[in-house]
Amino acid sequence: MKCITIHVIIASMLVIPGLEIIVHAAPSSEQGVDVPIDGEIRAVRVEDVDWPKNYRPVDSEGWSIFEATADTRFLYVSSDGDNTTAVVYQPDDPAIGADPFQPKEAIKPFCDINAALAKQRPGMPDWILLRRGDTWRGPITEQSLPPGKSAREPRLIGAYGPLSMARPQITGKGVGFRLGGPHHGTQHVAIVGIEFYNSWKDPKHSDWQVDLDQVMGNQGHDYEREVRGKYTSGILWGNADTRGPCMENVLVEDCYLRFCPISGTNFGADMKNFVVRRNVVVDHYPLRGHTTGFWNSRGSLRLEENIVDHCGWHHQRGQEPAIGWANPLSHNLYYSKCWNTALIGNLWLRSASIGNKFRADYPRSIGNLLLDDNLFVDGELGPGISGNYSGPYRNVNVNLVNNVLTDIGRSRPTDRHLAWYFPLADWDGGNIANNLLIRQRHPDITNAYGIQLRASERHRDDTTGEFLTEGRGSTPGKCRNVRIFNNVVHGIQMDARHNAPLKLLANTEGGFDSICIYDNQFQCQIYPNMLAIVEDYKGVSFERNTWFTTAQSKPFRLGAGDNQREASFDEWVLATGEKGAKFEMIDYPDAERSIENYMRKLGYSGTDDELYARFFAEARKMRRGAWRLEYCAKQINEYFREGFAMERMPHGKLPPVQCGPFEPPFSYRR
């Protein structure tokens, strides 16, 4: 059995049954971990993984159903209620009627959310329902939500009143809730249909009282904490360590988070059925430093049909006033060392940098990851599934399928010249299948590519420039058992020499093993680009790909460093042995499909810039009572796929992933 010694900042060890794990002492806060590289290869289908599931049934329109039981208590809250006369209702009260979300008669609500929260019974199915259309001022001081009774009888923080009304809104500071913590998770809880408006961070709101000079001063972080106040904004979760009960059966649905995130950390316990669905998360940015709309460390979650727009930044870097400048460390989503995590049918729009960043810094630190039928628009990068440090087989069993990416790089948030569609590295088994990567037309963006799979190079010492020989980043990466098939890459403007629709980077011996690339369409019909840059094609097979470029020079580049050479199509086929390869321009049904033309299809008119902005504005309006399928990823992606004669690929048609062992490395401490 081959092992590799690395240094990782954790406080526990990754346990893989049947394989020896040794924990060494290390300087400062680091620990050295011997992580096995090799192990028994398994064949894993998508349906074999225990993905998180919504523990509530859904209705015909896809909304979660909640039914009261004899133990349920209803606590209604209205801005014109009265805490002194408020009533805690039982299910059989005549004033409630058959539907507690639409009380039959006049009720006596609380006026203060905190007063209602203080009446909660731990471990019981209490429902706190806020009236739609009403507004309250924060802070929420009773932020930590106790568990409900069971999956059938959860605790619910929700809304009542006509669905035609807006979500109940909480504004100001401290507009949020906490779920669990370092020593205990929470169980059987749902937060549904609430708007959390962290208005003190909105420069257009009267609550904005931020002194930018102090923010940028030497004590800026202290000043920001002082301005923010004592209480949390957004939805923050913490899963237990091994001393407390784990997170189980948690649902966040139909919430609107403005200028605040959904984020959390797993401190060492298992997680079961944490689901975040049909929420709108927008405009969360850092006053200084960096941030992200979704944050997760060592967690297992399911994210489906969310709309996440313009997180990690307020202004483009360099734009005055200097409020929330975009930087390379801020993203729409940043998940570190996650496991059994599924992102399905989400809209990832206008990220500060990376649409989805998945960080794996040591072998097998991400495992069982599914990205299916998501739409990525703008931002600088699409989904980045790699990490910050080199190392072999860091991402285990990844399925990246049916996603659509368009206009990556268009807004240039950090003022860089990037449009990286799929930056991927060091996978141990995965499918990259049936994705559509299109439309990079910004004339100032040259550092662009379609699919890049990399066996990462060792890091170098910042001072000497020599390769590191110990610690994180001292071991070269490896990729194996990855299938890249049925993808279309089209219309991406890029540097004509140094980038391409397909890049395979591995300048270390043995970096690639069993990488299969087949039935893809790499089409440079608009721009005279290279078609493929392949540093090492040992361990790589090509079959039945259709290539085309308007470039007059040899469009393939083979080898690394001084040994790199350009090749014609015939030379490419001879060198790689690709069977069934074609060099031809494909006549697509409608390759000009775009966000702007989609809006025209829906009946809107205006310039391209006006329609582009209108798309994001309309997507932000999504909520129960005004949920429009035309702003769901499924329908938008079908529009784009039809233009390229593509159909969504069901999971049953994906080949099983061949990968090594994986056990969740979710502990910070033992």
C-alpha cells in the first residue's frame, strides 16, 4: 500500500476502515497525516450514495408540506399584535380552522418575534408563524432554535397569510437564526418563507452608517464587528462534535437573504438530511477581507433550486466608492472538505470570483459530490473542484453533469481578464458529462478556457522558487478514472496560443491514469482558438470527438515546457491514437441562444444590456406565490440545450465511477 505524508490543519484524523492511518506531531497548529493514496477501487453509481433528502413531503408545485399534530402549538406574530394578549393556539382551536397558515377567524398574535421565540418548547413541534407583508426590526435575540420532536413533527419558523403577499421581512441588524453549535447539532427544524434583510450593509438604505475610512483603517476589523453588533445575520449552522447529537432533518426553504449568508461548520459529527432549497441569496459582500454567499466546512448538504446572485462583492474592484470590492477569495459558494453533497438545479449568478469553489487540500478530503443541471452565468470562474494545495486524489467520486455555463467573465468583478469555465484538479474517479459551456465574448478577456483537468504541480517556496519538499503542497497531484464525454464547448473567446476548449495539464510522470475523453464537441466557430493543450497524454484516451476551429495554424499543442509542440489535426490523431475523430464545423439548431434572447423569448424588449440586467432582477423575485418556472434552472437550461441539439442526461445513463476509498473527514477534533 502506498502512502503519502502531508501536513494538514485539522485536529483529527481521517479514518478509512482497513487502512492504517498514523497521526504525527507537527509544528504549530499543524498535524502530519499519512493518508493512503491507493486502496480498493469501487464502482459507485449516483444512486448508490446516501445523498441528503428533504425529510418533508412536497405538494404538486414542489413546496414542502407541514401538517399539525396534537402536540403542535401555533404562535402567530404580526406587527400590529400585542404581546400581553397574545394566545398560544392548539390545533383544535376554532379560530384556526383547517389550515393554520390561513386562520379561519381573527387571532391574537404576538407583536414581537423574540417574545414568541421565548415561548418555544424544546423538543416539541412548535410553529412560529409571521404574517406575510409585515416588517420587523432586528435584532433577533432568541436566535438559537431548539430541536423539534421528530421528522413528522418538526419545529417550524414560517409565514401565514395570503400567498399573494410578500414574505414577512426582518430588517436592521441581527436578522437571522442559529442552528446547532460546536457541541450539539439541531434536529427536525424548518425555516420557511422569511426575508432576512441585513439593511445596515445596504448603501442605499437609511440604516447605512458605515465610515469607510475606519473600515479601511488599521482597526477596520474591530470597527466592523462594532458596527455589525452582537447578533448574527443570515442563517448560521454548526454541527456537533462527538460529544453531542448530530445535525439531522433541517430544512431552509423559500427564504430571501439580502446582504447576509447561509453558512456553517461541522465540528465532528455525522449529518443527515440538511436541505436548502428554493431560497434567494443575494448581495452578501465583505466590508473588508473576503466572504461568500454559501459557506460550508466538512458538511453534507443538498442545495436545490436556489437563486444565488452577486455574492462576494458590491462594487467592481477599482470602482469608487470602495464598498465591497470584489477579490479573488470571494465567491457565491465556498465549500471546504465536504462529503455527500448535491447541488441540483440552482442558479449561480454573477459571483465575485468562483461560482462554486470546492476546496480539497489533501488526499480524499472531498468525496461524493454531485453538480447536476445548474446554471452558471457571469462571475470569473464556473465550478472549481480542486483546492489550494497540490496532492493526489483530493476529490473522490465527483459527477459534474448537465450544467450550463454562459457569459463567464462578462462583468469582470475583480477587474481581471479571466473566464475559466471548468477548473478541475486531482480527481479520483468522476464523470464530466453533458455540460454546455458557451459564450465568452468580452473583448478584454483573454485568459479563458473550457474544461481544464489538472494533475497539480508541487508548490514552490515563495523566497527561493524551489519546489517544496515537506508540508502542504509538497506532493504532486494525480488524476485517475475520469470520463469526459458528451460535452459541448462553443464560442469562448480566449488567448489564441495559451488557452483552449480542452486543457490537460500534468507535467509530472504518472499524473494521469485512465482519463477517457469521448463524444465531445470542441467548436471554435467564432474565434480562431487552439483546440486542445495536452501536456501529457500517457494514461489518456480520446475517441469520437468532433473538433473545429477557424484558426489557420496547427490547433493542437502537445507536451510541456521546452518539449511542447504544435500539431495539425492529422498529427494529433497520429500522436494520441484517437479513433473516430472528426474535424468539422457542426451546424447547430441555434448557437446564438443567450440570456438576452431568452428574455426576448419571454416577451421582454430592450437592448442586450437592459435584458441582461432584467434577467437578474426577475430571478430575484422568485418566491412561493410567485414561483415562475421560466426562472428555474431546469427550464432555462433546456432552452440552451435545445439550441445545441442536446438533451438532459438521466443519472441512469451515467457510467459508474471507479474510485478509491472515502470516509468523511469531518472532524476538527477527536
